[in-house]
Amino acid sequence: MKKKRRSRKKQPHKQVELVTKGQIITLDEGVVELVKVMNSSPGIVTYYSCQGNDTGKTRDLGYVFFGGTFAKHLTTLIVAEALNSGFASLTIEGTTSSTTDKDGVCLRWNTCHYQDVLAYVRSAANVLKKLYK
């Protein structure tokens, strides 16, 4: 007897609105704090984000796609924070968005590590603010 393969349907995430840099953006509730921290950094703008899914059996990665004048600097600082803490389970890609033609960086993480990633980004953003204010 052939087993039916279940399709994995992505669960819709609760959406919230956030005012940042003079614009209202809609994003997943689970990445609001991360996006706030990133957008409060000088020379950084976020383009897209997703909190990812954690169904217990499978995990889809969360991500934030960002750019701006200091995107490479922030990326370097995030990596340094992750490595200094002994945690390096991040995926970082330089990319161009096919829908916006914007160059940027895509930071991805396993959903169970969101709080760690938030801590790295917070610390990196604080350093960036001191360097470029």
C-alpha cells in the first residue's frame, strides 16, 4: 500500500505594523524586535523578513534581508558576536533581491535560536552606533 505524502503547508504568521524610518511596514510578529534593532542602526534598512516555522517536527529558517551603507559592517559585527559566544549556526548570504533589485545581506537562523540571534544583532548594532553616530 502506498503512503500518501503530506504536503507541508506553511502556517500564516500573525502580522503587525511597525513604524520605522518614517514608513509603516507589515511584518511577522516573531521578528519585530529584531527588525526594530536593525532599523535603529545607522545606515541599515530591512527589506524583507520572516520568523520561520517551528512545527516540532520540522523547522523552516527565519530570515531578515537587509542593506544600506553599513550593511557589510553590521554583518561583520554579527558574525564576530556569534563566534565570540561560541555559536556560529547562522547563514549569511550576500544577495540581490529578484523583486526589488536591491543588493543586501540575508541573515538566516534556525527558529529555536532566535533569541541568540537577537542578542548578537543587538550587540553588533550597539557597536555600529558607537562607530558611526
